[in-house]
Amino acid sequence: MQVKSRHHLRSDAVSELEDALADQLGVAAEGDTYERVEFEETDWEVVLIDGEPQVAYFDSEPFLTVRGANAYDPDKRVVTVDAGAISFVSDGADIMRPGITEATHDISPDDLVVIAEESHGKVLAIGRARVDGADMAGDEGKVVDSLHHVGDDLYEFAG
């Protein structure tokens, strides 16, 4: 991915970003430098916190990247999948009900969510919910659209 522009965030923009992440995910992002990066030929915008790509904008909404979610361990908007779903989710597949073991009840349709595996709690992907958290587990149907996953271009970007 070719970088189009990069600039440091002003303190008010940093505060807005930190507040959004605290509200959405219950995490306290903290760093000495916050730098926004835009790319050529893609809509991705990333915020590097101390040089690490920890936040991305999905449809103008800031949210943790897979790397950021693994660094901060969110406790809100989390969908947990079983071992059988790991390879599919890691390859960018959308999340289906049979692979879900639990989901936090603070999830509403169209919310950005973190997809984690159940054995170690490692985050595998970021997605957009199609249903409420209480309705995620079940026998059939797609319930989360995958937006970013382990191994994709955003994950591989190294500031």
C-alpha cells in the first residue's frame, strides 16, 4: 500500500479518538504520538499510535485494527468464535452463526465488532454486525460482515 499522506493529529483530535474508543470498546488508548496515514488507491485511513497501526477508519468511524484490538483487549462489542471458525475468519470470511460461541449484548446491527477466538482470546478480524449480539449464536446464517482480518494489507502495513 502506497502512502498518500501522513500527519500528526492535534490534541483535540487525539481526545476525540480516545473518547470514541473508550465508548465503543471500553479501552483506554494511550500513546505519545498519533499520526494519521492515508493511502493511494484505497479508502483505508489509519492512525499510528507510537508508530503502530492501531486504529482504522471504517466508513468514517474510528475503530481498533486487529493489531490494536490485540494490544488493548476490548471488553465491549466482542464476538467470540470456536476453533473450527479460525481458519475461515483469518482468511477474511464473513462470520456465520454456527461458529459463534458468544457475543457481548451491547452489539446492535451495523456496529463495528471485534472477532476473537475462544481459546486464547486473540483477535482475528474486525467486522460489521448484521444482528444484535443476543441473536448472534445459532444454527445458520451470516451475522457479521468481515472488513479487516489477520494477514490482509492493513494488517501487514508496518507504519
